[in-house]
Amino acid sequence: MKLSDKKKEKISEQILAYLYGVNPRPTFTSHIAEEIVRDDEMVKQLLQNMKKKGLVLEIKKNPKGKDYSKRSRWTLSEQAYKIYKDKQQ
């Protein structure tokens, strides 16, 4: 099933809103997908696109500094957080 660009944009907005709500705590892709009730792979693809745009940051290491082999955590970029915070006020 192919989603329109408009629907992808709306889902991306849901992801950003969720990340803003849990900021500054980074969140795993699977937790984001569960929260917005979407498929993990689709959420991962959307997060990768947002990463290219500079909206989110991908964290590939655990808090102890060890690399994740297959997982990633995500958080809002500083720039996206400031923009989102200004829009909320």
C-alpha cells in the first residue's frame, strides 16, 4: 500500500509531536511506532527522511557508549525543538 505525501507528512508531524513530548529522552523506533500506532518499518523510513532534513537525531549508542547492532534511538534536533517550542507558545 502506497501512502500519499500528504499522509506521510501528517504521520511525520505525529512523530515530531511525540518526540517533543518525551524530549530530551531519546526513544526507540519501536516505541515511537507503538505510540502512534504505525508499522515499525514505515516509522523508521519516515525518521530517516526527517534525519536528512535535520529535524531528528539518530542515536546509535547506548548510555554506556556501546554501539547498538540493530536498534536506534531518536530525539528532536535542537533546531526542531526550538521551532516546535515557539509554535506551542
